[in-house]
Amino acid sequence: MIRADMISTVGRAYLTSNIENDEYSYPKAYADASLTFSPIQNSAGRKFEKLDIRFVKDNISVLIETKQNFTKADEEQLSAYVEYEKALTGNKIVAILANTANDNIRVWRGVISESDLMTAETALRSMDEYVDFYTSKINDKEKVMQNTYKLNELLHRHSIPEKLRSQFVGTCLLALKKNLDYTTPSLRPAQIRTRIKEVLENLLTDDINKAEKLVLLNRNVLDNQYVRGLSIEAFREILRYIEDNILPFINDKSTSGQDLLNLFFVTFNKYVGKSDKNQAFTPDHITDFMAKITRVNKHKVVLDIIMQILIQSRGKIKKCAFAV
């Protein structure tokens, strides 16, 4: 992979300045920070001073050293840059050796050691995904399944009816993913509902059916009498439970995380009664793939016929529904 593609994949917005001859100069960075730079050198006397590509977001640094075909010996050079970065910024580090002759990479979370080598990482990721390496957002199916039942119990205790729960939880999940503020002491339930609406309005900015979806959201969820009837304590308890016990264990930026999110809703709906007919949606990576191979986009009209046939014990058709 060429450097331009590496930068595009991780995110050009996070590429740092201080570039000399297409490289990041640690001597210059140290001088700008009024620090003394002491170069690390290998046994042959070669000094390591300039890194190929450097990204920073918040307190996370991603360091990429490119080679035509890297070898074990190149780890010593990358290790020097890790040491420079730690002393310069104190940031948490993702260190990468990347080939320009092909797509091979080696990734370390922290220092260059066998214990920090991430053997499952075989392709470059986005900066946001690398930031997630240092958060608690990991895919943990067991935790999600355990906490799903408790979430249903919590919603039952606060009188959220079964037919409303999936839509309500989905709405809360989306808002919390966008850093919904619900903890400010002066907030009232109506203000939390307004903030959720504002978050989702921003998410739907480019949606041609934005107005229709917001009407449905308000009517079916936020303006529902049971949601409006939540006390501030109950509303915060539900949001806090989702934030602390569901979101941290689903990293939906990965395909496995998207599958786990789908499984969460499937499992969630198993705990509610038959009156709740909400659906768990197909993961994005599957729908994106199907849209590409069928050449479907937002400008085309698709007929989607769904037949739901429930057979009673007598063998008669109870319900046959068509949807377009």
C-alpha cells in the first residue's frame, strides 16, 4: 500500500505537521517543546530520528514506519520512535510497520514487544478504531447477553411497555453513541427528550426522509405517554445502564461488532412478549454489500414483498402481510 492510501485509511485529518522530507522529525518536535533530544541508534551506529507517518487524536498517537518489505530488524527502529513519542507527549501508542510492496502490516498496542503484538490485525484501520484500542469498547458477547435480560427487567420496573422497548432502547443507544448529556443536575426529563431529538436530527441531516422519520420518532417514542411519564431519576437510571452495561461491550465500527449489535436486539426482543414486533436490522456491512452487487442506490425504487404466515393449530392462515 502506498503512503497516500495509508494516510487516507487512517484519516488525513489526524495527520500531524512538522514534516521534513515527507517524514516527521522528532529532533524538531523536541526543540519546539524545549526538550533535549537524545537519538537512539542501532549497533551499526545508525541514528533513528524521523518517522514516516504520525497521527494524533486526543491522547492517542498512531505511528507508522513504512518499508518495502519490513523485517524483524525494523522493529528496533519503530521501538525508538515509540520511546520518543512517550517522552514527548505521554500519549498512548499504536505502532505499525507497513509494507509499500503489499498490504502486510504488524501492529503493537503500546511498546514493541511480543506481549503487545496484535497478531489479529492484518489491515490498516481508521483513527477512531485505533482510539478504541484504548477504550473499554470491545466486543463481548457474553457480557451483552447477560446485561440484555437485566435491561428488560429495568424497563419493566419503570413501566416501559413491551411493544415500546426496542424502539426506545435503539433511540437511547444512538443518542448515547453521540455523547448525549443527561447527567447535568438541572436537567428535566423534557430537556433530555429534546436533547435526544436534537442528536437524531443531526444524524438524519442528509436523509431525504428526515421529516417523516422525525415525526415517527416523536410520535412513537419520545412523545409516548410512558416515556413522557419517566421521572428524571428513572430516565437517568435507564440511560446510565445502557451506557455502562451495553455500549462498552459493542464496538460497532467492526463487522463483528455490527453482528453483535444485531444479536443484542434479536436477544432483547426474545425477552419481551409477542406483542412487540420490532425488527433487528441486517448489519450495515451486509446491506452495503447487497446494495453494491444489485446496483441499488437512494435514487432507485425497490419492491420488497414480505409474507408473514402464521399457521394456527388447525392449519389455517392467521395472517398474511404484504409490505412495500
